[in-house]
Amino acid sequence: MRMNEITYTNALPIDGYGPGFFRIGGQVHEGAVITGPTGTMAWNGYAETDTLLALSDHIDVLFIGTGKDLAHIPATLRTTLEEAGLGVEIMNSPAACRTYNVLLSEGRRVGLALMPV
């Protein structure tokens, strides 16, 4: 088996998560977060659309982790993001973290918005 070292661009991988926190690029972030090629920041949840829309020039797909369980996001949020040209994928936060890391390691233009587990 051939092993390749993964080199990330400006975005940092999700190293781990637990009750109420995410470890991104070695740094712990409490509560909901957004991460991607523009950095990692706190997120106030589904009502904070401006920060998500600001990613539209930098990513093609936004993964939204809805916490421990899969849940629907507000229809208006999905519509707003899709109209801005973002692909939106909804899943529980653990699955969103794993999927984000895989696509990030492939050099894809992805972003991640996470509600805590």
C-alpha cells in the first residue's frame, strides 16, 4: 500500500469533536463554528447567513452539520445559499466533519458550518 502525506491548502482539517466543541487544525473551538479556506470562526446558527454567503466566492460546496442528529435546516436558508451558487449538503455533524476532511484532502473547494454535538 502506498502512503501519501496530505497537504491542506488554507483550510484546516477537523481533528476531533465532542460535547459542545470542535478541534480544528489543533485548536479547540466551543459551540457552533464555520470553517473553510477563509479561516475558522464562531457561528450564531442558521439565522447568520451573511457569513455563509461570504464563502460563495471561495467554495463550491457547503456542508452543514446539524448536530448529533440529522435535522432539516430552514428552507429559506437553503434557498438563499443555493441562489448564491453554493451547493448545500445537510448531514449530522460527525458525518459532515468526515466528509469535509475527505474532500479537503482531495483539494476540493469546500466549507463547513457545524452545530455542536
